[in-house]
Amino acid sequence: MHERIRLIDLHIVRLQLFAAASASLLAAMIAAAGVAGEVRIEKDVAYLGAYRAEKADLSLPAVMEPGKKVPGVVIIHGGGWTGGDKAAARELNIATTLVEHGYVCMSINYQLAKPGMPTFPANIQEAKRAVRWLRKHADRLQLDAAHIGAIGGSAGGHLTALLAVSGPECGLDPVEDAEYSCRIQAAVPLYPHCASTWQGGTPLQTYDHLPMFVKPHAEAPELWDSASPIKNLSRDDPPMLLLHGTADKTTPLAQSTSLLEAARAAGVPCELIVIEGAAHAFHLQPEQRDLRPEVIEFFDRHLKPRERGR
């Protein structure tokens, strides 16, 4: 009898060891597949073509309900149009937050300006190509191609806002995959540069040169205006939610308040959340307050109409 008990105990121990080993193996397999918690990551997607060094990272729900389609969001990194990366801490924070709330995210790298190598309008055209890429691959991603948004900070905030307001009439659409729309349905620019020195006769910035432009503002005001979200607003543009801190020394709060006023004057739905004491480059969880509920509510309102009974 005692021998049988010992054998049973031995079998239990073996089963426990097997279960532990299986769990470790499963964890390793998940990690190797790029799954972290509820987020599955596909690294370095060649959304601009195999020949381009600039890639994108896809963040998706680890498990997708069969037949269900979810909205998408393009994430555009900041860095003064000269630096930054798709996998920086802020971009990962945004992607994880959105995927956990039922979104497919695409964080992109795009052409960065260097001395003597300006990048406008190529940078905004690549953001538009990302939107088209999502629509082109909507079936594989279980994406609701009719509901795509964008979010980005600083220079990425500028490109996010410009992506929202620049329809085909602005002449900035890329030639690639023209059968797919590059219009978005909602935008969240964080502390965006407006890329325009003047608005209504009031100076927004003291600089007259940005590295993405081939010429300074004084020599090419029309070029600068074509990159300004303020100058390209029209009534049919999608809603925007602006986030900006009062302690921002890099992009003054006036950039967002001016964009807010111009958007409302044009009849474009626009909201601004001002974060008291927040400096530049915060993500969705700055120390002053958690911005995730407002951002999720905004995107849900405009990108999940069926779930909201609309």
C-alpha cells in the first residue's frame, strides 16, 4: 500500500515537472513569436517596399475573434523630423494601450531630414502610404478599413495633424496604391508643431528654418503653408483631440491653441486637453494625469461606431 502511494506521489511530481516545463516552453514560444501579454508584435514590416530601410512595427491583439473586424491606428514618432524611432518608449506605450482596447496599430519609421537632405513632402506621403498599406492588408489583419486613426507627438504630432487635414485637393497624396484611400477618420496630435511661422498675423515660432524644408520660410512661404495643418483645414476633415502641456519649452502651447481655434472656425470638430505642468514629449501616462481614458474614449467614439450603436 505504501509502495503504491509512493508511486502515485512520483507520478504527481513528474506531472508537475512536465507542466512546469511545458509552461516554460510555451512562454519561450510566445516570446519568440513576438507576443507580450495581450499584444502580438510583427517587427520591421516593409510597408514602403523591400528596398527601403524605413520599416513599420505592427501591434495586434494576441488573439483575434474569428470574423470580428477592429479599427486601426497609425502611430507617427517625433524627433524634430530628423530623429526618433517607431519603437521608442512613447510609441510602445501608445501601441500597447490601444491594442489592449481593441485596436490594430502600425508604428512607422519615415524619411528623416539631414543637412542638405530635406524630406517634405516625402514624410507626410509615407504616413499616407501607411494608411493605404493598412487598407490593402485589411483582410489579413481583420481590420475595419473604414475606420483608421492616427496619433503622434511633436514632429509626429505635426504629421498626424497634417494627415488628418490634407485631402486629395492638397496635392500631397502619394502615387503608390492609389486605389486605396489615405484619409483617416480621427486624429490625436500630441503637442504638435504646426510648421507655420505665421497664423493670422501672429508669430507662432521664432524660427524661420526647419530641416525638412528645402528653403527657409522667407524664401518659400507657399511650401511651408502646404505643410501647415492650420493652413490646410477644411470642413470635411476628421475630428481631432489635441494634448499639450503648459510647461512645454520645445513646442509652445500656442501651437495647439491656434490649431484648435482654426479648426473650430473651419467647422472641424476639435478638442484640446491642457496638462498643467507637463513638459514636452510625454506619453499617455504623464506624471500629472493618466490620459488613456480620454484618448481611448475619443478613438472609440469615432472609430467604433457599431459598438456605440451608431
